[in-house]
Amino acid sequence: MPLLGTDENRDGTLQEAEISPVIGNFEVKAYPQLLKLCGDMDSAGLHKFVSDNRKNLASLKEEIPVAFKAAANLASLVLNSLEGFYPMEAPNTDGKKDANLLGMRMTCIMLMECLSILLSGLDRNSLAAVLSKDVKQRTKAIAEGWNPLLGNLEMDACNGNSLDAHAVLQLLATFAIVSDF
């Protein structure tokens, strides 16, 4: 079964397109299953895949932006991946001591960085289609939810050792909402 994604028409509208392991001049060589995860909009599967392949992080960082092209709504895929960054059931969990939470947070940041790489190559119309008003509103809601939690950062944050601060800054920059904060 072919993977489906979106492709841009000349008038700027999006159409469904078949995605193969070769996209443009790029090929997802080592991890073709990334295309399937992105095409299926499976953010939980994407997290698990990155976690399972963490020792190959350099190649993942090259291939994820390419695989993102298979997603019907790549901004939503990445925003969905942020679920659980601050777990509601254990808000006082120390992310530095919980290896699973630390790994999940590092994956979230990496996915936002990979999205930034992909977005940097888009023209203005394509960028506006990806970073729609709805996406920006959803991103603002996430950032507003995270913002009060930043006040609880330990002194390590002042020394530049905070994944929390890195994540918020990456969120604001990736989704172009810096001016709103």
C-alpha cells in the first residue's frame, strides 16, 4: 500500500500525493519505516522509534525532516508528539532523574529541531500553510501551559542546563510565535 502525503499545487493548495522512500533528491535510506510513521501521523510510534534508535541519532536527524514530508499535517504530528512533556499525573517529577521522561523530552526537542530544518526550506506560501492560525493557536496554548512551569526550574537552568527552557524556546522559534511571548 503506498504512503500518502500532501503535495502543493501551483495555486498553493494541497493535494494528496503518493510518497515513496525517495522524496525529491532525498532518500530515506536507513529508516524507511519513518515514512510510514509520519504518513500515519503516529507521534507515539515516532517517539518509540527515535527512542529505540537513539544510538543512530545523527542519521535520524538527517532523515526525519525528509520523512516529515509524508505527514498530512506535519505541524500537528510534532505538536502531538509534545503530549506528556509535562505529565499531568506527576507534575513534580524530576525530569533529570527520570530516564524515560528525560529521553522523551530530548526526543520532543529533536523533533521540533527537525521540523525547523524542514520549514527553513519552504517558501512563504508553503510555510503559511503549515503554520496556519489553528496551528499557531494550539502552539500558543501549549507554550502558555508550559510557561508557569518554567518558574519552578532549579538553579541549573540559570547555567544553561535546562531541557525545559530549551523546549520552550524551540517551541516558540519552530512555530514562529516568538513575538507573542
